Amino acid sequence: MEPWLSIIGIAEDGLDGLTEASRKVLDRAEVVFGGARHLELARVGARGCAWAVPFSIEPVLANRGRNVAVLASGDPFWFGVGGSLAEKLSPEEWVAFPGPSTFSLLAARLGWRIEDCVCLGLHAAPFEHLVPYLARGARVLCLVRDGAAAGDLGRWLESRGFGQSPAWLFEAVGGPREQRYETTASGLKDLSAGSLIAVAVQLEGGSGTIRSSGLPDDAFQHDGQITKRPVRALTLSALAPRAGERLWDIGAGSGSISIEWLLATGKSGRAIAIEPRSERAANVRANAIAFGVADRLQVIDGEAPDALHELPIPNAVFVGGGASDTLLRAIWSLCPTGTRVVVNAVTLETEALLLDWSERFGGELLRIDLAQAAPLGNLRGWLPSRPLVQWRGVI
């Protein structure tokens, strides 16, 4: 099959920056989709069709079989429309002509190794997406909506202790109107810039995000129903998160297990938090936003096992409360062989259940007894917490 769709990356220098191959497919296209700015840069005239609002690729797909071109900024497969189109088409239907991405141009202007940079599209995403990457010395390249949004980003970084970080604001990078301003993160709000804005920041000053398991309990919004820090660290170790894996967090409470799972698994990790109480489900959502993982955490307002049916299959399952024989049987019937299951028990009844299941299916049992120093008269003594039994099994 001859490709009917050409996906072309175009920069602010317009036609001058396109390769000969890109210009040829653009010239013979019957209809050209893109943003109004892209269509103007490419001078396609009456063949141009601006993206609908709200954005949709359906008009492109409706022209299947015609000679169609799509224009996108720089590299269409880096925070661009290319991936959305490719997901809906077979490989022989399309061909791509990427150009240098805005991230590549920024790195080239600053002399930064792009493989060492964090590259994020924040023009349509909350600033909290930066949270997992906050660290001293990190180099961040961001696309933002406009000059006002760049100032908002500076205030956001300032509120987290990174206000004095060196920062650069670029306008219309890669074209004849390119402008560059050097300041600090706090100083971004004092700059006057229009649209086509990108920001580079070398983070300094703030403490960054803790990356080890067992974040402080007060880092999460909760009502007391939270897997406490030491137990959480042991639980994450038992769950053994890996990049690209999905977790079912059953009885999520505050969502702390899901969030630490996502921090450990990176951009490709996923989690589904199942929580029957609406106020706790709201806490899970608020914590996901605060930690910048809301796009990777699905919150289900419902009760297991009924809420588990038709969910994407997991690589690991955590049951933090409400374990029952019925629930474990459902997990075993719904999940594939090799799925890791971790259950924490604080009651004698649940402990007995785990003893029974460990005898039948093997796995590992761990009893956790913890005590913290607390005032005892004028001195201090150990205040023990309730002992907890943890079972780790594999389906």
C-alpha cells in the first residue's frame, strides 16, 4: 500500500527549514491539516484545514485514501500529533518527515546534552508533572503555553525552593523572530513575552523529591488511613516495582502505595487505586496531582472484588485492608500467572486467612513488629505499634 498520510515536522523558519522530500509530499497533498500558524508557515492556501476545537484527529482519518499531509511542530512524535495518528493507523498507511524538536533546539542553544535533560510538554499539563524530576542540578526543558504561563512556572518553582535557579526563556525558537532571555526561575514572572514559549531551567536550591520508598506520612493528604512509612517501604520492596508495570492497589486509603509505585516505575508505570469511600478516593486524587502522577493513576470509586472486573490486568496487586477469601479467589481468577500479590494483615482473622493461603500457595510470610520512642514521664520509652503480618505470593 502506498502511504496516504504524510506527517511533517515544521519549525518557525517555515518552508526554508523543510527537507526536499518534505516539500515534495507537501506540494502534492490534496489537503493539509495543522495549526493555523503551521498552515501559514507552509503557505498551503486553500488546501489548509486548521485543527478543530476541541482537538480531534477524526477529520484526518475521515480523509483516508486521499493524499493528506499533517503539519506539526518539530518532531511530531515528541509531545506531538504523530503518536495519536500512528495509534489509529497501520504502518503502511503513513510516513513521517520529522524535523528538529524544540527540545533539540534549546539544548543546542545552551550546549546541554539532551540525553541528560528532562523534557516536558507543560503547555497542556499541570506543573506538578515536574515533581518526580525535582532535584539539584537537574536540567529541565519545558514547553509552556505563553509568557504568562512561564511566569506561573517560575512562581511554582519558587514555592518549592528553586526560585534562584538559572533560567532561560525562548520565544519562537528556530525562526527569524527567535528571542532569548536569561534570568532566574523567580525572574520569569518579570519578563514580557508573547506566544511560542519554551523555558530551560537548571535547578538549584530546593531539596527535590525523595526517590526512595517510604516517604514521610505527612507528605500525603490522608485521614489516618495510610500505610505508615516503615511498613510502606517494606511493602514496596515486596511488590518489587519495575518500569512499565501496572499495580492494583485495593483499599487504597490515601493512595500512598500507588504513588510510590509510580515514582519507582517512571513514566511507563501505571497504577489503579480501588477505594470504596468517596472521601478517601478524593484524597487519592489530590495526592496524585500533588506528586505529578495523576495521568498515570486511575482511581476507581468502588469495592473489590466487584470493581476489579474488566480492569487492565496488573503485574502486581496490593491488598492493604479488607482481605477476604472471596477477594483473594477473585484476584487469582482474574490475574495471569506470575502476578505478584502482597497482602498486609493487622487482625487475627486476616492473619489466619494468610496462614491458610500461604500453606496452599506458598510464598513468604513476614511479621513486622515496630516501636517508636515516645515520652514516658520525664523520660522516654518504646511505644509499640500493632504487629502486622505480610504475605507475598505469586499467582
